[in-house]
Amino acid sequence: MQLFEKEPTPKGRGLIRRRFAITYARKYSCVSYLLIKGGNQMKKIIFIMILMLSFLPCSYAENKINILTTTSDLKSIAEFIGGDKVKVDSLAKGCQDPHFIEAKPSFMLKAKNADLFIRVGLELEIGYEELIIDGSRNSKIRIGKPGHLDASEGVNLLEVPTTTKVDRSMGDVHPMGNPHYWLDPLNAKIIASNITERLCEISPQNEGYFRQNLAEFNKKIDARMIMWQEKLKSFKGGKIAIYHRSWPYFANRFGLIVGCELEPKPGIPPSPGHLKEVVDTIKQQNIKVILMEVFYDEKPAQFVAEQTGAKLVIVPNSVGGTKEAQDYFSLIDTIVDKLVQGFRS
């Protein structure tokens, strides 16, 4: 079949090839266009590029480890240890009660993409963790897998029930112990160590990097502990009233005594009758400070403060609970500073 009346000249054939190449590229791809137009030289360049890419290690060094934590405190510590090798998100915000987080579809989507799921444990997340993990269909982050970490491992737990029978009539009691252990700065070092070990297991090529960050974290905690203890030493042995049992670990670390609680039972809002008992206790024990989290109703605590003259101190118990508490260190800074102000006033 004859396509041309006359055989195209070499110059004409080149023009035809270029036009054909442009049409082909528009129809198929830019890479195809380059291969056709560029000839052997372009083919060699692209081949070398593909060969170089094929030798790059497929590892977490290039793709950040996706971490999903249940609380903002775990997120802050994981970000410190993981540095630029990780991307961290959390389910609960610092201004939310971590006991009562909804198992939202958006959380399931976050869990679906997670390489590591970190929980507080001790059944703090019992109402939503399993629903979120099941909904994510991510087998990597199921309990018992390397992608699932309970940050409470190795913590010296407080308030572990002595009775074998624990039911809802006792309030929001945690049968394995009080889960608010992150408010003791020395427990934060245990959390950081647990996260480090798991990251080293997931990404062994970055072990040195993670361990260096852990050493820096511990060094920073130790330095801040000296400052925090110095600020609170004048009030050691002092009694405080609390709203919820978030504070035993913090109080135990800094030598404070919890005299009474506004909740009649953990997780149960205070009744008028119980508040009267609290008022009497605060007066009898000469308690100067009422310590309360940012997400509870202030009215009962304000009533007690008015009746007793005690200072109501509202503080975040998690990172992000207030604008001052932007990371774990500034969280403890905020709690200590506000508590000192409360004692002095």
C-alpha cells in the first residue's frame, strides 16, 4: 500500500515522526512521548532513572511510620521519639474526656492507615478501641501484633482494686488500676521507652535515631523534674480536693495528699448531698485547693469553692487541653504553675 505519492525526504520523514510522536503522547503518556521523541539517548536516561529507583530500599526511611494514639499525651511523646521518621495522630483531643470518645468512621479510617496503634490501656479505651480497630480492618494493629502497643507496660500502677468483684455499681472503676499514669513525669519516661522499643522493632534501620531521641527525652524530663519539685516543695504534704481521680499519680510523685473527691464514685456526677459532705471535709481538713480538669462542669466545683474559701484550680490533664499545654513538658509546666498559684492565693 502506497501512503505517499513520492517517497518522503529524510527531513520529511523526521517531520512525520515528530507529528506522530506528539499525537501518540497526547493519547498515551508523557513518558511514551519522551521515549519516541528523544530516541536512544532519552531511552538510556529513563532506563538509568528506573534502575536507580529500583535500588532504593522500600522501608520506613522513605515512608514515614503512621502512628495513631488514643490520647494527645501519647501523641506528644511519640512525636518526640519518632521525630521526622513518623507521622502521628490521636483520637482524643486534650480538651476531651478520654474515657468517652466515640468510635467515629473517621477514626476507623485513620486506624486503617496506621502502622502502629498506641493506647493508654488499663481499659481506659474500653468503650471504643475495639470498635475502631475492627472497623479499620487493619490486621497490623490488632492486640498482640507488633502494630499494637499498650503504653502502660512496666508502670507501677496505683489503685488496683483488691476485690475480685468489680461492677458498674462502683462507678467507672478500672479493675487493672488507675489509668491516668501519664501525669507522673517519671511514668512518661516509661511510656517513651515502650514507644522506642516498638519503633526499633518496626523500623530497625532507624534504631540509633530513636534511641538518641529517647536519651534526649529522659534528659529533659530529669532536668524539668528538678524544677517542678523545687516549685512544689513548699506544699509537700499539703492536701487537695479533686473532681475526678485523674490526679493520684501526680499527687504521689510530688508529695501531695488527695483529701476528697467531688465525684461520689468515679465517673458519677456529684449530687447535692455529696457536695455537702465535700464542703464539710474541706473545712475540717483545711484543704486550700480544688484541682479540676478542663472538660468537667465547673458549677459544682465553684459552689464548693464559694462555701469553703478553697481556690478552684482548673488545669488540663492532657496535652492541648489549654493553649499553654502544647506538648508533654508544657503540660506539666502548666499544672505545676497553676497549682502553685492556687496554694499561694
